[in-house]
Amino acid sequence: MDKAMLLEWYRQMVLIRRFEQKSAELYQLGKIGGFLHLYVGQEAIAVGTIAARRPTDHIITAYRDHGHALAVGIETKAVMAEMLGKATGISKGKGGSMHMADVTRNFWGGHAVVGAHLSLAAGLGLSESYRETDNAALCYFGDGATNIGYFHESLNLAGVWKLPVLWICENNQYGMGTAVSRASAVSAIMQKASAYGMEGKQVDGMNVFEVYKATQEALQAIREGKGPQFLEMLTYRYEGHSMGDPLRYRTKDEVEKWREDDAIGILERHILENDVATKEELDGIDHTVEAELTEAVQFAEESPLPAPEELFTDIYVED
Amino acid sequence: MARITMRQAITDALREEMHRDENVFIMGEEVGVWGGTYAVTRGFYDEFGPRRVRDTPISEMVIGGAAVGAAMNGLRPVAEFMTINFAFVAFDAIINHAAKLRYMFGGQMKIPLVFRSPGGGGRQLGATHSHTPDVIFAHFPGLKVVSPATPYDAKGLLKAAIRTDDPVLFIEHATLYQIRGEVPEGEYVLPIGKSDVKREGSDVTIVGYAQGLQVAMEAADELAKEGIEAEVVDLRTLRPLDMGPVIASFQKTFRAVVVEEGHRSYGIGAEVVARLQEEAFDYIDAPIKRVAQLEAPLPYSRELEQSALINKQRVIAAVKEIL
């Protein structure tokens, strides 16, 4: 791995974490409305998987989507402006936190009905299969989504039609406040993939190197025509399901235990212990991220609200 | 001009569009090897092959969602729900996704798909297989809902539905597949969102669509024998709803009856009546009547089922009440 690549991963992961922390502050101030789901703790997954994709591969995810939006390269200020419901937001202020997308980057959202977007991913895969390309669709979802009908119908269809979809389960241990063991008949989510003709693989989702490697291998298998693949990324969200989560369902000790294997910490240690870069260089990246974030918040705050007539645009292509 | 069945008109529209545009494909339960549960796609599997005529598992959620996903990326799926009753299973895909994604992402996406589905009662299939739920789907901005009454309209409107860049739910009343009507040779496309006067008259306006339109026409024929000339307006599209021809007719007749096969409460008729009083209040000479399905689930037993459904006698009676 070359230095530039590792430092870019570090930059993205710090950006995502700081973006989320800043968003939480803005939410408390009432500047962000609706629901807000933070990606803190899970950064290695969006960054490691998206680093392994080609730009022509599709990305589609659930409502905890800021990390993916930033990792595909949407401008930080366009993501922040969307959070604030501004006209300059990536979805023109019509989607909000849960509905970021940038079609020019093959990033298809940001979807907030649990499991539904798995069926859209099957369709994205179908479109590539139909055109006989070797592009793939990377579809992210939580452990909770594996209990809904969409999951089973989508994996089954992808299996039957050999669709080029990489299913990426971000198992952060809880579907809202319900532990995997209380909601899923099998606690190893990857076992569910076997019902649909996929082997499935568990990956340390806190380790960006493991995430990257597993994604590369899975995408390679898809491009070789081996059909859909399934990765279960073991991870943890440090914050609640969304803002206002009372966190009655887990202990502080459990959170602390996961934090010891922090995704950014693992990457930082690797960089320093292998003399990839110095602490000063990493600090420099931190400062750059802070400046970018400050600028993004300022941009978002100063941006105009959507014009009143925007209420009626984008409903149809042809009116 | 040939007189062909509605089924043939729909088949012809699909075949022509498949030949015209490589991005158009068909997916659904039994659309391929079987040839379609209502034989609409018979022969397509051999003609176009398994890539473009795709048999799905019995999985309405992913039929709906995968069609949306494929459409987002530029294909033009014609996805079939074997009956509109099963589209309930895919309601989330149709309403939360097909109808909303473009708006929610600020206009970044187009969803150029068609959901085709036969619907309607009167075939002794019991309560879960006999719905006419068109109004439910027409409630939501973002979706276009079309339901034709004649072979000519079915062909022209289905071709338009396939060509538009917006998602369309195309509801085919199953009892209309066998009706025949004149359809010109060669290419034509009809505009979505335009109501159409199917019969001219000056005494009363009867508004209908799909099966309701056929019942309205039968009633108008009977009324004519008694010297009552009804003007019959076919809505054809439920969203966007074109009230122009309805209002123009009402301003001539001052009286109206709305006929629909769905339930009376919260129905298409309720919407048409509300708009008439909003937009043509000064022309109202009599209560505007609704003829619709009675407020009960549809039973299996033939006579009992028929008693709940619309028929020409009920339309005639409604007309006579307000003349």
C-alpha cells in the first residue's frame, strides 16, 4: 500500500468522524432537523470498501449514509448543506440526513425504509448484467435489515440471476436497541447468505486493511462471473441509533471494549509503527479536516433555503 | 382498421416497444415460459429470449424494487404484478421508491418504468383477489396511474407509459381483455393525462374509466332508447387527473354521474365530485351521483358478488334520479 493511499484513508476516516461529531452539535442546536444517525465507529467500512471499488461500480446504502457520501467524494459542504436543508445540498434540501445521493458518482443513496434498498441494488446489478458489463453494485445494510422480507427476496433473486451485487452487512450488533441475538435466529449473519448460494465471509470491520482486502477479493469474484458475494463486517456504532437514543440496551463497558479497537486508532498505529508518516503529518491532516469542516458549516449556514417553488419541482420528469 | 381484443392491443404495444428500444424488457411472475398468466406475453420468451423476458420468483417486493433499481440506471423495465392485489405486497417499492426517489434526491434520478397489473372484480376470486384499488395508488404524487377502457387507448397509452421517463402504474381490468375495438395499423402514441369524450350528449354527463367506462357506455345506449342523451367522459388517467373535458361537459349538461368499480368511499368519484363543486359550482343543477362498489368485501358466490358490483341498471337509475 502506498503512503498516499493510506493517508487518504486516514483523512477520510477522520473527516467522517469529525463530520458526525459536528453534526451532533448542530442537531443539538436545532440546526439539523428530522432524524440523525451517526456513523462514528464504522468509518473503516465505508472507506475501505469504496477504496476497493471502480468508479463505475454502484454504491447504495441505508439511512446511516453520511460516511458513504463523504467516502465517494461528495463535497463536504454539499453534504453539510443537505443536513441543514439548504438549496445547495446534494439533494437540494429535499432529502436530508438520510437521503444523500450523487448519481454522477454512481452513489444512489441514502435509503430509509429498512431493507428496501436491497431490492434497488438487485436492480442496479440487473442493469449491469443486462448490459453485459463487469461492473458491480455494492449494497450496504445493517444487521437489522437481514430480518426483513426484502433481504431474502433480493438475495434470492441475485442468486437466481447471478447478479453482480456485493452484499455488505454492517453488523454493528444492534438493530436500533435490539441486539442481534434477540432479533435474528442466527447470530452469525453470514450464515443467512448460504441459503441463497453464497458462502459469505465475516470480516473485522474495524480494520480498514481487512475491509479493503475482503472487498477486493469479493469484487474480483463478481467480475469473474461467480455471482453475488456476501460480506459481514463486524463493527460497532459508538453513538446511539439516532440522536435521542436512551442507550438502555448496552453497557458502558461494552462500548469501551469496542473503542479499544477503534478503526482510526488501528490505521493510525499502522501508519506510525511502520513509519509510513509522522505524527506531525497526521496532525496536519487533522487540521486540514477541521478547516474543511469549518468551511462546510459556514457554507451551509450561509446558503439559501430552497425557493418556495421547489416544492413542486422534481416530482415528474414530464409534467 | 382491425378490430382486435384489448389483450392483443396490449401485446402489440409491448412487442413494438421491445423492438423499438433495446432498453425495454419485461420481468414478472410467469411472463416468460408460461407466456403470461393472462397470455399477454405469449411467444415473447421465444422471440426475445430470457435476457429480455425474465421470469421472476414469486417475490413482489423485489420485482418492484429491482425494477426501480434497473430504471434508475437507465433501463426501461416493464414489470408485471400478476394481479393488482399482489401489488399490495410491493406497495413500498411502488410508493416509497418508484414514486418518491426522484423528488427526494432533488431530481437527480429518472425512474422510467412501467408496472403492469391486471385488476378488478367480477370473476369469483374471493375478497383478496378482486380489488379495484386504483384510487389508493393514484393518491400519491410521483406516480402516474393509467387505466384504459378500450383496445385503442390501451395500446396508445401503454406505448406512452413505456416511453415516459416517469414511473407509471398501468392497470388493466381483467374482464376487459376480451373486449374488441378498432385499432389502426401502425404506430401511434396517446398522451398520458388526457381525459377523452367517448360519446357526445347534452342531457347528463357520465364519467368513468376502465370497466366503469364500459358500464357507462352500456347505460348510455339504453338511455338513448328512451331519448336521454348522455355524454360519456373517459378519465383514462387517474394521476395526473384531467378534469378539463369533465368540466366542459358538465357546463353543458349541469348534471353528472361518476361510475367506478372501486368502493364508493374515498373513491375516484369522491374526487371528481369534489372538483366539480370546487370548479363548476354555478353549473350544479342536481346532486352529483356516484355509482361504485358497495361497501363490503367481494364474496365468492356469483350472484352475491355481482350484487356488490356496478352495472348499467344502477347507472341508469342514478341518471334518472337527477334528471
